[in-house]
Amino acid sequence: MQVLQLFKTLHRTRQQVFKNDPRALEARIKINEEFKSNKSETSPKKIEELMKIGSDVELLLRTSVIQGIHTDHNTLKLVPRKDLLLENVPYCDAPTQKQ
């Protein structure tokens, strides 16, 4: 049950992170291959390890990946998702010293 939930979560995250990027959306194939290759795993320890890796990948994609679009020969336009920007600290030109 948890494996299926992780599988679905990874695909939802992939769709959000790589929205409007058909080439990057092909990560679907890699996700499917990884789950299929470990389908017959029976060791609880190994399954737990694989679940941890999958959860870490999902978290990394959701919190660290910013989509870039080529707008010119040497120019990229960054397209950060709203949920990615919520935890950022505002930029300050003149930092204050701690006392």
C-alpha cells in the first residue's frame, strides 16, 4: 500500500515540477522502470531502504528543482513554483550585525 502511494506521489511531483516540459516529463519512464525492477523484492529491510530513497527523491524534486526555459541563445528564464518560494528569506542589501 505504501509502495503504491509513493509511486503515485512521485508521478504527481514529476508532473508539477516538469510541467510543460515534454522531454523532462519522460522521467515517468525511469520511475516506472525502477519500480518494475524491484517489484519482486521481498526483504523488508531492502523495501524500507528503497522506500527511503524514493521519498528522498520526491522531496528533492519538490523542494529543490527550478524549471528553466531557453528564451534566447544564452538566456534561461527560471520558472519557480509558488510553493518553492515560500520558505526563502528576503534579500537584504545591508545586513545587520548581531549584538
